[in-house]
Amino acid sequence: MKMAPKGNDVIVSDRKLEMILSMKGGSGEASYANNSQAQAIHAQSMLHLLRETLDNIQLMEPPSETIPFALADLGCSCGNNTLYIVDVIIKHITKRYEASGYEPPEFSAFFSDLPSNDFNTLFQLLPPIGSSMEECLASDTHRSYFAAGVPGSFYRRLFPTRSIDFFHSAFSLHWLSQVPESALDKRSMAYNEGKVYIHGANEHTANAYKKQFQTDLAAFLGARSKEMKRGGSMFLVCLGRTSADPTDQGGPGILFGTHFQDAWNDLVQEGLITSEKRDSFNIPVYASSLQEFKEVVEANGSFVINNLEVFKGGSPLVVKQPDDAAEVGQALANSCRSVAGVLVDAHIGDQLSEELFKRVERRGSCYAKELIEQLQFFHIVASLSFA
């Protein structure tokens, strides 16, 4: 058997996280497009909350013939989920205008994500634009909006001042702008030694992640407060937790802090990578508590909280036969790979990445029953209006 190259022989680029991070593109088995069905189900279960938020938008009546209704999906990724949500938003706003006796305005939809996102796959999924609003509403084969891609980090400004009526962001804000520097610093008490995620880490590491999350969320809200039109609203969904303890990350902790973690340890024990190589990799994800999220929104002061709750989302695993241990193991590996595979590839190279996810799959198969029973995500759902 040919041995994989040692991880410390792989030269890792020093590009910023935002130039590397993306969900796995394309349409392969481990792609985000083929492993985001769970997110679709979770999003559909929250549609009533999304529509309530859309009802809070102060519409321009009568609508302008020259100013479109502008919406943006931040962290859109590269699958069908973003297109589905944009359709839901536009159809609901159209019905609101029609109920008031007005013809709806034109619509502009902005799909935004990091520059490394697979925008090509996303835009290939876009249906052609219809010739009239009536044609679009009567058929799912045409779209009723003008589309544009906006590459960049949503922790900074992306749009002109007072240009967006509605912001949507789902399953993205738990991704940090960076791994806290102290978590990677051997001299720091927050050094996350022996771990690739904060689940079960020490309180200093957890607090570093919490601070990074709250700093990032504050930057996100600050940027949106300049870009949103008066009377606009925002619907945000991100991973949350029910425990007050930040070292207990719940579902994300099981996803990244158990079998994924053990697979990294396997590589170390087998001599394929050094312990230092493992310890210099951390998943930049933080599942916030409701209180931690609320503190940032209130400190920002630009938005009224219409609704803020923890919503049970369910499992992230895509399985047809929950009793099939092999399928569960493969689903676990695909789920981890679809969201973190790009980071793993950049850190240890493609060959060792393949070895890592083989071990994730094998371990997932051994603990299939526990994964099906215990791996559940909770989401923070926030409906905010521009004060």
C-alpha cells in the first residue's frame, strides 16, 4: 500500500481565510449542492418566520417605476436553496403589493458570498428571466428578478448606502472571519492543544471564540445598518446552542468534535501528520447562545428585534436508510467534507484530506445509531427591522 505524504511536508498557503473558505463546489458526491438537503428542510420549516419578517418591511406605495425592490442573500453558497428562498421572498412581496392594489416594482436579487464560492455552479442553476411578472408567477421555469453576484465578506460593506430593502442570511453567520489568534498560539492559555474544534475545549479557548463571534456579528450589523433602506428588515439564521456553556457546542460539537476530531488523531498516531500540524487547524465555527446573540444586537442599537428564538432544525445528515451504518458513515463524511473539506485540503493537501475523510466515514459507520439519535442542530432565528 502506498503511504500518503506526511502532512508537515505540505506547504499551506498563507492567504486569508476568506480567500480560501467556501462550501465544496461543483456537483460531486461530497459537494455542498448534494449535501445541503438538510438545510433546505430546515429553511422550509422556518418559512412562516421568514414571511412574518417580510410583513415588517415598509413598502414604497405606490412603488417606484425606476427604483427596484432590492434584496440580498448573504452567504448564498452554490446550491438551489438560495434560489428557492429568493423566489419565496419575491412572491410574498408581490402578493403584498397586489393586496394593496398596486403593481409590484421590478426586483433586484444579489447573491453574495466569499470570492472562493462556486458562483459558476450557482449561476448555471438560475432559470431564465421571464418576459412578465405574470409569466413568472404562473411558472417555476422563469425568474421574476434581475440577478447579480457580489463577492466579498459580509463582515464588511458590500452595497451602497441605503440601497437594500431586505437582507437574508441562513446557515452562514456561525462561520467566523478567522480562527482566534490566541487559539493557535502555544504561549496563550486559549491555545486549543490537541483539538480541531472548541467542543470540550478549555474556557479560555471558548471565550476567545465567543469574543470573535461577537466582534464579527457587530461588524456584520454595522455594515448592514449603513446599507439597508429605512423601513427595511433582515432575517438571519445561524447555528445556535441551548447550553449556557460555550464549550458545549451541541450538534456542531458532535459533527466536528467527535469522529472528525478522532480522525485527525488517527493521522497523528499513524505518523501521517505531526500533532503540531493537527493543532494548527481549527474549525472557525461558533454556535452562539441566544443571550450572546442578543447582547450584540442591542449593543449595536440600529435594529429593532421583532423575533429572536432558538429553533430546532434537526439532523444535518442526508440518509435514506438510517439503519444502514455504512450509509450513515458516508453521510457524516460527506457532511463534514462539504462544509470543511476546502479548509482541510488547504491545510494538509488533497491526498491526506482523502485519508482523513476515509477515517471519518469509518468511525461514523461504527457509531451510526448514536449519530442518528444524537446529531441534532439548533438554530438562532432573528427577525430584525431597521430602527
